[in-house]
Amino acid sequence: MEKKLILNIAVFLLVILGIAIIYFGMAGPKVMWPPVITGVGFFVISWVFYKLKEN
């Protein structure tokens, strides 16, 4: 597999997981901050992978 394809798949999966984690953090009666912060971290990691793909 090519490097760009692997990075595209990784970015896609990280974004999906980040959305799911943020949703579960906000789904209850109160906002649980640790899952929300982790979900945002997944977005940051996917952004880094996206920037690595450009080089």
C-alpha cells in the first residue's frame, strides 16, 4: 500500500473515532469532559497525519 493511502485511512478512522468519543461524552445528562478532550485529541492527531501526507 502507498503511504498516502495509509495516511488517508488513518485520518478517516481518527475523525470517525473522535466524533464517536465526543458524542459519548455529551450523551449523558452531564457533559463528561475526559472523553470530549480525548475526542478533540483525535482531531489533532488526524490533522497531523493529514499534514504529513502533504510532504
